[in-house]
Amino acid sequence: MTHGFSQLLIYGYLSFTAIVIGVAVWLPRSRKGRALAGVAAAGVMSIPIILVLREYGERKAAVGQERVQVNAAQQRFNELCGAENIKIFKVVENVETISLLKVRPKLDWKDYFDPMLPGAAMATEGSGYSYIASFLGGERAPMFDIPPGMSPEAAQALRASVRGQIGIEPDSKLPRYRSVIAPDPIDGKIYKFSAARTINSAVPAGDWERSRLVREPVAGLTADYGVDYEDIVEPSDRKMWIAGTKVRVLDIRTGAILGEMTRYVRDGGMGSSGGARAPWQHAGSSALICPNSKGMADTTSRYFVDQVLKPKKGD
């Protein structure tokens, strides 16, 4: 309903009220009767106006309170993003095998609506076997058009700022990790995973990433370098629908941290689920992310890890 139409209704109702009061005053014969009838008519006819004004006031107060909450959330998000969110202490070249100390668990649909979801900051990242597979693929060149008139230097900088899609190709010449040692998402045992040359038909239909992996049992997380994560669940931030996580790259032999990325995500809708909206899923694909990996949302950890542990090029 438009503001102009609302005003028209109000003016129409006021006119109708004036007519009712006039009739109420005119019909009684005595002066006292007219006065009482006028007061009664005015009181009855003013009730809807009072209710409308009350509802308008409440709605205005609610909008004001919501605006205060959104501004506070954005201010807090800016504070968190103002810190040094990516730290690289040492770069290692030609890495063939890495260990994943943990694997991102699969989420149920209801998890995207939980403000305290531990992995909310990575809710759009691949999970289970998809998380493992993201480290085994090679990065294809990003596909996009250079804006007309852009200088060669600016075009080169733009290309460097955008990450390509990660795809599993066993014989690819692209830089990639040859194997990943990780706990299996189903049985929890440690295996060495690598890219399958043929699709594993024994895997249930629909589990695409699992069907593209082969595994062999190993004694433990035996790679020299590993990846771990720690989700940040701060209750005061989660009330504002802000979630965080830390992804760490480790030298497993010494325990040294080679690199660390602290990522924050904010749901601009403050948890709204209107229109079948899933808050954390929506937040993970919005602009309210820092740092932004400038690539596919499902391989965010991989984009950071391969800046610290440089994968070996294809043979």
C-alpha cells in the first residue's frame, strides 16, 4: 500500500467520521442529547484512528531498533575485518602431499538457520569428501572478460586477483597436491586419498566427489605439512549473526604455524528466513565476507593453503 493511498484512506475516514458525528448531533432533539451523542460518536469513530496511530508508532520504533542493531553489527564486523586477517610466515615450494587434521562436516538444511553453528563462516565451503577433493584438483584459469579500455597493467592485476575453479584431473599438468592424508568422513579412519583415474561405480549414486577418490589405509597423518581449522563461536558476535573461523597451515614435524587466515562472515539479514532464505548460506555468498578469496566459495580453504604450501606442477 502506497503512502499516497494510505493518506487518501485516512482523509476519507475522517470525512466519514465528521458526517457520522454531524448526524449524531442533529438527530437528538435536546441540547444535552446532542452533546452526549456527539461525544459518543466521536469516541467510537476515533478508536480505529487511535489503533492505526499506535500500530504506526510501534512499527516505527521497531524499524528504528532494527536499524540500530544492523549498524552495531556492521561496526563490529568492520572492527574484526580491520585486523590482519591473512598471515603467511613461510612459503614451501613443490609440495606433493598434505594432511588434513580435520574435515569439514556435512551440514543439514536446519544448520543454516542456527546462529551458533560452529562452521557458519565456512557454510558454503565443500564438506566431507568434497572438502578433501578440493585439495586434489588443479586450478583452471578464470574465465571473464576484460572491460574495454582497461590498460594491460590493470588487466594483469585483475587476472591476478581472481581465482579459478578447482577441478580433479589425475594427469593434469596444473599445480596440484598428489595426495591428501585425512580422516574419512564416514568411518573416521586415516587414509591417503588421491584422484581416481576412473569413476568408482561402487560408490552410491549422488556421492559424486567420493566416486572420484581412491584411498589406502595409512598409519597416521604422516605428511610433513598439514591444515587445521578452529571455528570462532563468540556469543556476542553470534547475536549479531557474525561468524568466524581460523585456517592454519602447520609444519607437523615442528608444530610451527606457517600461515593463518582468520575469516569472518556477517549475515546482512540478521538471521531473517523470509522467502525461503537460509541465513548462513546467503551470508557465505554475499559481499559481507573478509577476507574474500575472489574465487569459488566451495574451495575457500584451498585458495589460502596453496599460497603457503605451493603444490607441485604436473609432470
